[in-house]
Amino acid sequence: MIRGMSLDRAEADLIRAARGGDGTAFADLLRNEYPVAFRLAYGMLHDIDEAEDAVQDAAFKAWRKLGNLRDGSTLRPWLLGIVANQCRTVRRSRRSSAAIAERLEQEAPAADIAAAVDLRQALARLDYDQRLVLVLRYYLDMSFEEIAGTIGVTPKAARNRVERAIHRLRPIVRVQEGLT
């Protein structure tokens, strides 16, 4: 079955142990999910330090709220939802994404990062939910089923949200290309 949709026995045992207060079991659960959680956070925040902090804060929240994970559910979609919410909090509290793009342009040769900055600027102009589904789909290569589990919708709704986000992103990228 698709990862993130079925709960294997080892993961179920680790979740049960972690709910009982076993920090090592929780660390083992996180070890498997950390790379994906970090890629999500970095895709949303575009800053390594902020992404690491967001994942750490999300992991702490997940540890405290592990009892909220539904029985029989896998950790990944639930954890990624917490990471996504933490990224939203970070974005609200930090300086504008335009300042970050400006810093990137100053730190690296323009030819090397022009495309990445253009895409980051375009993504920054999308609303949070649109940016989230694009990061989940294209930065993390998640299936629509996994996206659905992460954001709490059906796979069909996840597909529709990705398509709408792409539709919204295209004219932004075109306008930016016309400005360069």
C-alpha cells in the first residue's frame, strides 16, 4: 500500500511505545520522517535555519500531542500537517519574502540563482494553501493520496488543489519573465 496510508506493525509498535512515554521510540519514529519534514519546511520557508527550527518545534508539538494521533493512523501525514502549520507561524512572524530574495541575490551569482529566485518569488505570491500543495507535490514528490492525508482532504480534492495552484502560478511566472 502507499506509504503514509497504511500503518505497518513496527510503526504501530513505536507509536504505542511513544504514547506510553518512550522518548527513544518517538525519536525512532521521527528519524524516518525528518528528511521529508525538513524538505517540506525548507520548501515553505526557503531558509535552512528557519526550516530546521520549524521541524524541531513541530517535533516537540507532535511529542506533546501524540495522543491526538488517531489509532491506526501513520505518523507522516499528521506530522507534516504540524510542520506545515509551524511554517505558517514562522512566515507570519518573519520579514517579508522579498527581503529574503534580495539577500539571496546578494550572496550568490545572479546567473546561478535567477531561476530559483524567480520561482521562489512566484511561490511567495501564492496564498499559503496553494504554496503548501505545490511544495508537497513537487518538492516532496508526494502522491495525491499522501497530500490528501497531510491536509485532510480526499485525493481528488488534493489533485484539484494542485491543479488550481499551478493555474494560479503560471501567470505570475510569466509576468516575472516579462520583467527580466
